[in-house]
Amino acid sequence: MAIILLAIIYMTFIGLGLPDTLLGVSWPLMHLEFGANEGMAGALSLAISAGTIISSLFSGKITQKIGTAKVTAVSVLMTGVGILLISFMPSIYLFFLFAIPLGLGAGAVDTSLNNYVARHFKPRHMSWLHALWGVGAMTGPVLMSFFLKIGKWRPGYLSVAGILLGMALVLFLTLPVWKKFEQVNVINKEDQEQAKEKHCLTDALHQRGVAISMTSFLFYCGIEMLIGLWGSTYLINIKGLDAAKASLWISFFFAGVTVARVLSGFLTIKMKNKQQLRLGQGIIFIGAILLLFPLSAQAAAIVIVIIGVGCAPLFPIMLHETPARFGTENSEAIMGLQLAAAFTGSAFMPLVFGYVASATSFAMFPNILFAFILIIAVCTEGINTLTKKKQ
């Protein structure tokens, strides 16, 4: 039963990644069709992020009422409907409306599923699940590229919507599998009752170490999205790499994150979570220091990929540590707070850097990466001390 449920959850994580990169790859064609300002993509992306942040904060309360299985099925359905509506929209301003189900669905399923896996499965599964998210994130642009070649973006959105709606159907049909799994793997009833009583965001926020943990998520996603959005610009403007090669190296960065997460899953068999976190942080730290030196364009690009390898274990392992650090009775609310912080970092950190770098220089890119990983390392050690986590 556990294998069947894991297969369902794996499928869902691929679906989670599918829509995440669609706007970026389709926007050059989309904005021309609607006559929209090129910079409007940032506002559209923020609209989606707002939905994910809100649903992350409140998904725990909903999960307590209807369960992870139904939250997952309904959320994937909402995401599929949002993508479907975008594929038919006659005006770009309707994107802001259709971003509501898209963002709300994505945030709810992410929070609920991550907490479920952290509580019921071993760390390696969390790493592999987030690797599969990367597969979905890479598959979306590949699928869209077939249609962009013929000058169309709507069929790409329609195809992804079809996949997501198909996944939602599978999730609704397999709801009994979740129930059987939970009957066989009896969930601690006392923890469930405590979770219902303690599921207050303000109480969770004031718990020892939670604010520090949220800070680490904020800056981790800041690193990932900073490289994803501005890494190419850094390689072009500062290192003199041509646009096509720079874009390719940023793709290698995300490929490095994905492949290394698969390897990280195997490493969890031999290494403790705290050891993997330190290893990943150490790799990013060394990479950021190397970028401070006057490296060639090719060397700088390779270092960015190496930083991606260091990023791989951080996010899934920090998520998996949540019940162990703060207690299973608190994990639902705290998972929502952590992911809300993560989505906030993804949305606003690159935006702030973009404004600052435009006013100064993109040469500050390595300095910001160095500062971010230093903050994450301090936060991680601080949480280990405050929660007295024994690994």
C-alpha cells in the first residue's frame, strides 16, 4: 500500500513542477499577442505567488478538516482549472483573476503533501519527490517549446492543463488508497488532537526556533530564484558570455539541483540530515567565495552549476526536519509558515536584487549569494541549538 501511495505522491510532485516555468517561457510570445508591457510578467508572477503564500498559511487548517488526500486532489484540480482558463483568456488582465485558483492550489498542495511525507516517510523520499518537482519544472518548457516553434503558446497551456486535470481525476479515484495506508500505519491520535488544538499560526510563529527556520527558507529560495532569474544576466553583463550559452548554463544549474537531489536521497541512507545540510551549505559557501575571484566566463558558469549541487539537499531536508524539530503536533502549522516564507523569498528577493543591481551593478551578484548562504548557515546552527535536535 505504501508503494502505491508513494507512486501517487511522486506523480503529484511532477504535476506541481509543470506550471511553474510556463509563464517565463511563453511570455515573449504572450505579451506580443496582448500588446502588454514586457515588464508586466513580474506583476503576473507576483499574483500567483500571493495565492501560494496565502494558501500555505491556511492549508494546515483545511487539511485538519478534510485530510491531505482531499486537499491534494482539490488543489491539483484548482491548478489545472487555472491553467485551462489562462489558455483561453481573451485579455491579459484576466490572468490576475485566473492566477487565484492557480496560486491557491499550488500553495495548498505543496504545504499539505510536504508535511505528510515528512511525518510518514523517510528523508530519501522527500529528496526524490523534490527531484521529481524538478523533472516537472523542466518538462513544462520542453512541452511548451513544441508549440512556440509554430508561434503558439495557448496549446502549451492547454496541454499542461490536460495533464493536471488527468492527475486530479487519478487522485480522486485513488482516495481510498490514502485511507487504507492511514489505517495500516496508525497515526498517533494524541498528536492529531493536539494539532487541532495548537493549529494557530500566531502560536506556531512564537514557538522556539520557528522564526529562525522561516528565515532560512526565505534566504534559501532567495538563492535559488536569484540564480534562476539573474544568473544569466550576471554571466552576460559581467562575464561576457553570450545570451544563448548563459541561458544554457542556468538550465544546467537546475539540472544539477534535480540530479543531486536524486543522489541526496541515497546519501540519507548513510548520512544524517544535519550532515547533509552542512555539506550542501559548505558547497554553496565555497562556490560563492570562488565567484568573488576574477574567474573566466566558463569557470564562473561551472561554479554556478556546482552551487546548484549544493542547493539540492537543503530545501527537502529542511522540510523533512520540521516534525523532528518542532513536534508532529505542530508540524502542520509550522510547515505552512515555512513554505509561506519560502514563496515570499522566491517572489521578492530577486525583485529587490533586480532593482538594486540595476541602480548599481550586477557585479554584486556573488556578494549577495555569499551573504545569503552565510545567513542560512547561521540560522541552521541556531535551530539545532534552540531545538536541541539530536541526530
